[in-house]
Amino acid sequence: MNKNLLKILALLTAIGAISINALAVILPFNNRSTADISNSFNAALVPANYVFSIWGLIYLGLIAFPVYQFIKKEEDFEKVNSLFILSNIANATWIYLWHYGHYKLCLVVMLILLACLIGIYSTLEIGIKKVKKLREIMVNAVFSLYLGWITVATVANAEDTLISSGFEGFGVQPRIWAVLLIIIITVITCSFIYYRKDAVYVGVIIWALFGVFIKSFNEKLIAYSALIACLILLGYIIDVKVLSTEKFLKKK
């Protein structure tokens, strides 16, 4: 496909995804808000409502990346435009399916979105390849932010899907499952710290887990597990960043 056409499609599908998300709030679809549907599951691992304001930054990023392509011509963007377009379609599709109660399909689409973002993140070598400051802000930070949030959203979506399917957790209490999911998210995030030193990605996870701490404050096991995870991730990323800076200074 023509390279310029892909750039245009990247921008148009980004605008389309943002528009669908906006309409889901304004109308809303099926007379149900996105947050109300999420809260209806009574899932154990849900952050406070203010945490979802992060979508504002993600929407800005969805526009920033295609716009940056028209400013700067870089070959590696051509490799990810198809994935970016597919991710925008998946984003918009998920909203529609979510509002109309197709929760199993929602999880499938969410996994497609996650796979697209992982593909983009890996191809652009975010956290590995040194880039200029403008690209760091308009590209790397955008996908680190987006991938971090969709990592959390995928886990939450899986939990909601299981609840809607009548899954009873093999007799294990929901709060124990929540703690296990927090541990899984923490381990995944630690791997990003170790291999990528990606402070933006880690910051998103800390933001979400602290929101879980606030939301679950009356459920002490979940709340303090989330808080401990936040402190571990914060300490680890500071330690890794400091060590990497010291090594750089020694080389200088």
C-alpha cells in the first residue's frame, strides 16, 4: 500500500477511534456509560474512577504519532503503520462491543489491541534505541503510555469476562485472585524495567495500582497489596535508572 496513504489512514483511524470513544460518553451507546458497565461487574481489581482520566493523554498521543509522521520522515514508522491502524480499529470496536454486552468478544479484541501495541513497541525498539527528544515525546512516550494502560486493561477485561461467564474462581476468594493479578502485573512490569528501563510504562502501572489502592481501601488485603506493588515498582525503577546513569557517567 502507498506510504502516504498509510499515513493518512493512520491519522483518520486515530480520529475515528477518538470520535467513537467520545460518542460513547456523550450519547452514550446503548444508554450505558463505559464506567457504569465496568462497575456493574463488582470486580475485585478495579481502580478508582479518576484513574481513567489517563485516556485524555492517550487520545492526544493517538493524534501526536500520525502528525509526527508528516513532520519527520523516518523509515521505521512505515513498518508499524498497519499495526497502528489495526489498533485504532480494535479500540473503536471494543467500545461498541463493550456497550452492547459482547464481553467475550471484547476480550478477543482487547488481546488484538494489546498484540498490536506490543508489535509497535518492539519494532520501534522503545527503551532500547536512542532517539531525539521530540520523537521521545510524540512517539516513544505515547506508545509506552498506551501499552502500559492496555496491559492493565487486558487483565481487568479478562476478570470481567470471567465474571460475566459465571466463573467462580475454583472456590478461591475474589480478593485472593485480585492479589494474584496484582503480582502478575508487578512481575510483567519489573521485566519492562529490567529490559527497557521504561519509566513511562512503569508510571502508568503505578498510576493504575494506586487507583486500585484508593478504590479498594476498605478491602485491606487488596489495597495494601496494590500499595506494596506501587512501592516496589517505584523503588526498582529509581534504582535501575540511577545505576544506568552512574554507568553512563563512568563511561564519560
